[in-house]
Amino acid sequence: METQIQPNVTPLPAPAEMMPAKELVAWALDQWHPRIAVCTSFQAEGMVILDLCWRYRKDIRVMTIDTGRLPAETYEMMDRVRDHYGIRPEVFFPHAESVETMVGESGMNLFYRSREERERCCHVRKVEPLTRMLQPLDAWMVGLRRGQSASRAGVCKLETDWQHGSMIKLSPLADWTHEQVWDYIRRNRVPYHPLYDQGYGSIGCAPCTRALRPGEHPRAGRWWWENGSARECGIHCLRKAD
């Protein structure tokens, strides 16, 4: 099914799924700047998109969420982005009252007790701040790839984000492989998260992320105590794995 493009937007020169990431990024920035942002937690894919955007225009907007439970290395990445690119990331935080209520009712580490409690924590610390973060935008770019997990296998490069008021959501690296991401990072000397050098494959909040064991899937270190492969925080509305 063709994605519906918002009125007054220049049509794509080719179907989005056939466009290389660099071209799709440039087209999107031409359409929506400054009401478009790279939304990233500074993992490898997000840094590639940030770099692609910055090479096209230097005044790109970069947005991120500080959940209050991030590893120190993620804050280091925020400062590296400022120093390397001259970009000031726009940082959004969960409402203090919501965090206080949740912690008062269920404790600081409620996420270890059940999937429901973990999803509640993710909603308070990630999903709600994201909703506020996206309000001034018409489009956002993320680092989703189809090869990251079964629940992300159907990710489109360009789609209508009905979860957030029918804005446009772009995943320019949807058809990239893990190897392509890291080849780009090495060739272009893109700053990358230091936890990758410590064996991490996917990086989120500190208590919910661990280094990988030999042979594990790259996302196995996220919420590793839960059964099943469909481990998502709720930021992205995706097909659940069977």
C-alpha cells in the first residue's frame, strides 16, 4: 500500500522503499525542515542518520529522551555530539510527578517484577515524553532496521505515524544490515557509543541493558529476563512477534 504524503509536500522522485538512505534523508529535510528531527538514543543507527543529515545541512534538529536511568556513557555521547557536530540535542524528560507516583506505588526497580510493570515504567519514562517531544514536528527520523528483530521486520522507510497524530515517520536505514551500519561508522569516523566496545548490542536504560553473551542476538541484552522475542518499550508501534 502506498503511504499517503501530506498535502503541499513535493512528491518523492522514486518510491521511498527504492531510495538510498542518503537521498531519502535529503528529500525529507527539504520537505519539513525545521519541523523534522532526528530522534535518537545515540545508538549506532541513530548516529548514522544524524551524520547523513548533518552532511546535508548543518542546522538539523536532534531530539532525545533522558529517562533518568541512562548509563553514564549515553550522557557522554550527548556531549560528543555537541563537540563533534556543533549540535545541541534537545533533551526531554519524564514528568517528575508521574515518576514519583510510579516509584511510590511500585518501587524503583518495578520492571524486574513483571512485563506489565516494565511496560508501565517505559510508558512513564519514554512514551509520554516522546509524545511531548513530537508535538511541534511534522516528521521524525529514527534508526529502525528490519533486521533488528522479528517485531521490526515490517518497518517501512516512510509511513504515516497514526500513533502520533498522522505525522510522517521515516526509517531511512530500514533495509540496511548490521554490517552496513558499522561500515558507514568506520568509513566516516562517526562517533559511536562506548558501550559497544564493552560487548553491548543494543543500549537503553542502565538497569535494563546488559552486554551480550557469545552467540546472542544483538537485542538479547534488552530486558533479558523476559520471555519471547518481542521486547519493545512502546515508542514504536510495531507488529508483535509470534
